Amino acid sequence: MRSSVPPMARFLALLALVLASPAVGEEAHDDAGHSTAEQVRKAGEAARRGDDAAAAAEKDAHEAGGHGAADDAHASDGAEAHEDAAAHDASEAGHEGETAEGDGDAAHGADGEHAVHAEEPAPTRGPQPYQVIRSLQFLQDQAARGNVSANRVQSRLLQWYGPAFERATQDAWKDGRNQRAAALFVLSGGPPSVLRMVLAKNDFPADVRPLLDGALAYVENRQTDAQKLLSALDVDAMEPGLAAQINLALAQMQAQSAPDKALERLRRVMLDGTGTLLEEAALRLAMVLAEDLGDHDRADGYGRLYFDRYARSVYAGNFRARFTALYVGRPVDQAEKTVALIADAVERIPLADQLNIYLSIGRRALIAGNMKLAGMAGAKVLTVTGLTNQARQRALLYVSASTLTEREPAETMAKLDEIDRESLHPADRKLYDAALSVLGEIRKPLMADAGMTADDKTDDAAATSIDSAVVDRATKLLDAVRSDLEDMDK
């Protein structure tokens, strides 16, 4: 029975492909004369066997890729998914056509004697385009799980392997896997100049050109051409990964003009790309589109699902900003329901992240004029023990500022006096100063403004006029700082 594969050995096999393999048609050698492709093959074999050869393979991969390769490998120890497949792909990059493990028949001669240490010839080519894409997809999925190093290596891979695509031969492009890889390369962030060069130098079948031309049009922001070409493709007949990528591109282009159609495409992305960066991106966009279409329950569901699966994604900050804006935009009179929905969505993420979300919602709610939500979000934070001083000061500010027109000015002033202004973020200091200005205006005599005399003080209509003037003045003062705050909040 095959032994388990150590995580380091598995990832080194991948990293050998990513950082050490030569471009197609090129061959690199170390000081001992061993080809980089041979080192990749050995690393892949060691990762698959999980035996003592892993140590030697690690050394070879390190020497082939440089010290930066080893650093990135250590950052990715313990990756949860797809590592076996990635190690297998890395092995293929250096040695395709390898016989299955344990098949010893080829090592015997016709008379049954063992061949003596027969060495296979080292491969003399780099990875095929589809193998580069496999490694790229692995790294992207690791980025969706929060692996920052994988995200950095992905960017390097896109840069380094552009020339490999350009040098690939016409025979290589006859392989359907490589044809799809050319489209996926640019759809995944590769430079469009690579695909333009590939299309200019090689002939592709007529039924393949719409995919390649559509992908190129999309990354060049020629949306009319891209939608026409990509929407005509039969995504149901494609492999799931490519189908998900095409549907995601189409959904992004249709988000403004046809959000209902875009949302349906995103649903299909989630089905075909479950557990990948494609699903992560689909959830981010789908939540916003569902909210815009008035389907709040569906938007809530997407929010919960994202936090359950991708709270550690390298793009989670982008999602949190969208999540915050979405709930701040909910009806003012539904603040209690909104807070309950937020609590349900973020229940499984770390407490520190939950507090940051509540604080962000509190601040944005104040800027948007949703005072009740701002106060409730701040109060939610204050229920937590062991808060940092900065978090406590922010929460106190949001709670106090949310009641400017409801409490007695002296009571609100006392609350604001408890806040350490210097510990606040510069943007929050501006909000703090605005709250003080509002209180100062509220406490000014309003008799002259209302054109009243002392005898008018007991008149109910006059009292109502005073109250309205106070509220109006406070509202205008808060509105005066909102545009600046919004700019600082972006």
C-alpha cells in the first residue's frame, strides 16, 4: 500500500513546476548537468511515493527554483485540497507517459532477468500550456483559502509563462487541452498580448476560434464582441472549469444590463466551480445582484455561504466592503432585523473579524444617515469583553453620534467626553468633531432663529417649530461632512 504523501513534498512538486520548469522548447541544466525537467520529474515522483527520496527531491527543486521557491513552498504547507492532483501534474510536467506505480513488467527482459539500474532518458521539454493552467488553477484555489504566498506565485507564473505559450509549436496547439488553456490563460489574468501572439502565429480549427477570439475580446474590454462570441458557445458541453470561467465572464458583462441573466450564470458558476476561486468570485457578485433585484433572502444566503467557505480568501476584504454596503442600505425601520441577519451571516468567522464588520457597518450607517443601525452595530461591539481600546472608542463614538437628536444634549456631550479623540482614526476624528459641532448648534438659543418672544415659549406650535429647527440643523451639519467621509472611506 502506498504511503501517505507529506504536504511539503507534495507542494514542492507543484512548486518545481511553477518556479523551475523551462519554457517550451528550452532546456535548463544545473551544475551537475541535470535538466530542470528531470528535477521536476524527480520531485513529482518523490511526492507521489512519499518515501525518503522526498528529501533529495526537495533539494533538487530548491536548487532549480532558487531560494524564493523554497520560501513560497513553506508558506503553503498544510494546503487542504487538490494537492495530490497538483503533485501529479507537476510530475507530468517533467515526465508524461510514465508507467503506473508498481508496474514492474517493463523492467524485466524476455528471459525474466531484471534490468540493472536502467535509467530513463531525461525529458527535453518544458510543461505543456494545459499543465501550466493546472498549476495556475491550483494556486488560485489556494488564494481563495487565504494563501497569500500562492497568490503571489500565481502572479509570477502568469508573467513567466507567457513566453512559453508564445513558443509552443503548431503541434502543441492541436491538443484540445492546450487550446482551452490558451483561453484560460488570459481569462485568469494573463496578458492579452500572449494570446494575440498565439493567434497570429498558429492556425486553429474554425470551431475553436470563437472561444479564443471571445476570450481575447473580453480581456481587451471589447464587450460587444466578447458577449456575442462567448454567449454563442455551448457551455453545457464544456468541461466544468472552462464552463464556469466563461459563465463568470458573461455574468460580469451582463451585471448592469441584464442582472437576472447574470445571476443565473453565477448560479451555474457555483455549481461547476464549487470550492474554487471561480465560486468565490461568483458569490461576491451574486450577493450584490440579488440585493439589487430585491431578492433579499437570496442575498442573505449568498452572504452566509461566502463567510462559511471563503472568509479567509485573499479577496475577502472586497467582499466585506460589499457586505457592509448592502446591509447599511437596508430599510431604516428594519434595523433590528438587519442586525440579526448580519449576526447570522458572520457567526462562524473569527470574533475579531466580526467586530471589524460591525464597526464598519456602524461607521457607514452614520454616514448614510441610518442612525438606528449605527447605534445597534456599535452597541453589539460593546457587549464583547476584552476589546482593544481603539475598538471600544470607535464603538462609543458610533453609539453616541447615533443619538444626537434623541438624547438631551448634556447627556450626549457626557458620552462624547468619555471618548479619547486621539485614539480614533483620522476619519473618525472628523466624525467626532462633527458630532460636537451638532451639539454646539443644538445648545444655541433658538428663539431669535424662530422669531419668537419669551411669551411664546409655552405655545405648542412654537415648541414644535423649535424641535424641527433643531433636527433640521443637526441633519444639515451631519450631511455637510458626509461627502468627505465617504471619500475617506473608499
